[in-house]
Amino acid sequence: MEYIAFVARAMQAAFADWYGQVGDPAFVDVPVERLLSDDHIRDRYELVRSGEPIMVPRRVAEQGTTHVTVIDSAGNVASITHSLGSSSGVVTPGLGFTYNNCMNAADPIPGGPNSIAPGKARITGMCPTIGLKRGEVVFALGAPGGTRIITGVLQAILNLVDHGLSPVEAVSAPRFDSQSEYLDCEARIPSWVRAALADRGFKVVETPALYGNFARVQLIARDPLTGQLRGGADPRSGGAVLEV
């Protein structure tokens, strides 16, 4: 329970910064150095530890996203996420692909870092990730799932690195998501844990599915000494691990 409470507040703190200060750098002066500074990270850590509520506007998840993770025998790696949002249904004759409608995730209210403007890119939850140890690739992963990509990838990395789980276990473990005062939990998280989190002030929402809509992480781990590869495909959707 303590782990979920701490990580959930860390999610809230990160999304508060993301929604409030991050946008297309061609239009928004994003304070990257300050956001990554030791002082700011320390302040956020203390806020997370304090247990005080962290309010973040609730967002709508996207659909229609695909992720592929590839590592070859030489250690070359690609982690690629592509999204149509929920797709537009618009196809240019002869081209054969659907245009995305991802601008619906931009802020329709003027004046914000993610507000709609001509030629402006909007923020995205896509975060294909490659992990290195002493310059060697040790894992690569990513996911579809709207803004829950961020929290799904985070938990898979924590499961793999901090908890020592296998790739299959890391992507299959019970998951939670908190981007506002709400804390969404899969049904596999025990009821007594959810009750204890509610006592901590979270507005706990139970997703009735055992494997709910919490991003669909695709992960490959690599042993830098032997080159051995192990993969995990999230059981929440139709991914697969293949060796070719």
C-alpha cells in the first residue's frame, strides 16, 4: 500500500508539471533546466512525501496507438510508438492510411502551454524508452494507451529494475494510474489495499477487469554480458513476443 501511495503521488506531481508547463518549445518557453534541477526534484519529492493532495486536470485517454520494440543480435535497438489517437476516418484516395485526430488532446482554452495554435505541436504521452547500463542497452520498452502510457512504462521499469521481476512479470503485474485526485486500480489490487488508499485521501476507482485499460507495455530486456534477450508482451491487449 505504501508503495502504491508514494508512486501515485509521484505520478500526480509529474503530471502537474507536464500539463502546467510543457508544450511545443517553438511556442512555449519550457523551463527544462528548472524542471530537471536538483532543487525542483527535491521540492517535488518533499511534496510527494508530505501526503498533501496534488490536483491535476483529468484527461481523456487516446486510442489507436501501436508500439514496437526491437533488439537485434548486435545490440542495436529501436523503440517506436505511433498513434492515430482514436483515428479520424479520413483517408486520401490512393495513399491508403488514416489521418490521426490527435489535436483533440490539445487544450481548447487559449493561454495555456498546450493551447491550440497554427503549426503548433501538442504534448503527447508517447514515451518509447531505452535503458542503458554503462553504455550498454539493458532494456527497451513502450506502449499504446494515451497518457496512461507514461504510468504504464514507469511501473514496468520499476517492476523490472527495482523489484527484479522478469519482463513477463513486469508487464503483467497489477497496475494503477493517478493523473489527478483519482487513483484507478485494477481489480487484482486487493480490496483492503484500495480501502487503505482511500483512507489516505485518494478517490479510489476500481477497474472491474483483472487486466484493465492501463496501457499495453511491450518490453525486451537484454543481458549486456551474454546478449541474451527476454521479452514480455502485456496481456492487456494483443501484443506478442517474437524471435526471428
